[in-house]
Amino acid sequence: MILLDKLLSKTEEYRRINLHSYLNLESININTAKNKESVERKVLRNAITIMRVIQVSENLLEAVKQKYDKLKEAYESMEYSFKNVEAELLYRGLIGVNEGFGRLAFDFGLCWDSILQLPFFPGSSIKGATRVIADAVVEGNEDIGVRISKDDVERIFGYSEEGRASMGTVIFHDAYPVKPSDKGLILEPEVITPIYKGSGEEHLASPNPISFLTIARGVKFNFLLASKSNTDLNIAEKCLKKALEYGVGAKTLIGYSIFKVY
């Protein structure tokens, strides 16, 4: 209740802030400060608070729902079939570490929609991770319950060769949050501490804490696929679900961006 009161008291002040612009401006203070770590922590706290205020006051997730509803209406009018796959982050999400959002203020960026003021997983990244699974199924290294061939993969995901190209029969949309974490968060801070830089020698160890923003653990995303072929759509859905379990985005080998599929 105390936290909610504080948020409400800052609503008018914070709701007008564009979080991307705020971080870009604060990057000047961070990079010129004598006590950089202290300023970073303050900016991170403010960013989380601003995000929470905007999320509630602007009803961001309802805007996402409306966006998906309009997409579905458009596909229905064109006689496309579509699939929704909902998945929840088991740990924090990290996607687009070289993107502009947060990159000037911290050492890692994040894929960010500056209009909706929300993080997202790009359709191109989702499609690439899903195709990796499809290729593994062809090679016999993964099982999705159906057999597929190399020709199926090229038809569904597309190809680019000399003299011919195809975008594929299945469309992969950007994935947006549809539900916050149990704490009501979309973003949360993270700190990693690299110890060895360029060498594994113990006497050269130099712990260097790095703070940055991530997508909060427990945030649920909606992954939308569309196609005129139900067969191809079903194959793509099965491969996507498997890909989400392995992770989509950066640093998946250490647990980031791994999903529980519903």
C-alpha cells in the first residue's frame, strides 16, 4: 500500500516521461559522475518506478491487447489462420543487448518500443530461433511429434539463393508483454560481475559490477503466428514452443530469456 501511494503521488510527474529519452539523458550523468556505480543504481531505481507508473496510468498492456485484436481481425479478413502462443519468463529476459534503449546509460541495451513504451522480442529473432529447432528436427536431433523435411523448412521459413528467394509461408510477429510479473513489474534491474577480463590468470582478476535493465522474471508474452497454410502453421507452432523452452535472445546459455510455455 505504501509503495502504491508513492507511485500514485508521482503519476502526474512520471507519466509524461519517455523512458528511452530519460535513460539517454541520464547517461550523461552516469558517464561523468565520480561515483558511477551509485548514480547507476539511482537511475535504475528511477527507471523501474517510472516504468511502473507509466504501465499503470497509461494501461499499456490493454494497448497491447488492442494491437493483437486488430491484427487478428485483419488476418481473418484476409482468410489467414493464426496461432497465439503464451509463454512466461522463467528468469529475466534479455534481448537486443546492442540496441539503443539503455545502451548509453548501461553496458547492455534492450529491444524497446518507444511508442508503446514496452520491451519486445523481435519477430526476426523469434523466427531465427524457431528455424534452428526446425533444422534440428530435420537432422533428427529434436522431436516435435511430427516429421519434417528440408523442403518443409524452406517453404515455412523462407530462403534466399541466387536467382530466387521466399519470405516463407508463416509470419512471425514481434512478441509483447501481456501480463506483468507477480510483483507487477515489466522491468527489473540486474547486476553481473565479470572477474577476468581478457585473461583467466588469478593475479589479474578484477571484479567489475555491471548494472543494467532486464525484462522481469514472470512476465508473460504473447507470440503470434499467421499463415494461409494450417499445416505449416501447426509445424511452426510446435517448433516455436520448443525454441521458447531453450530461450530466445541473449545469454540463453546462462538462463536468460527461457520460457515456460502455456
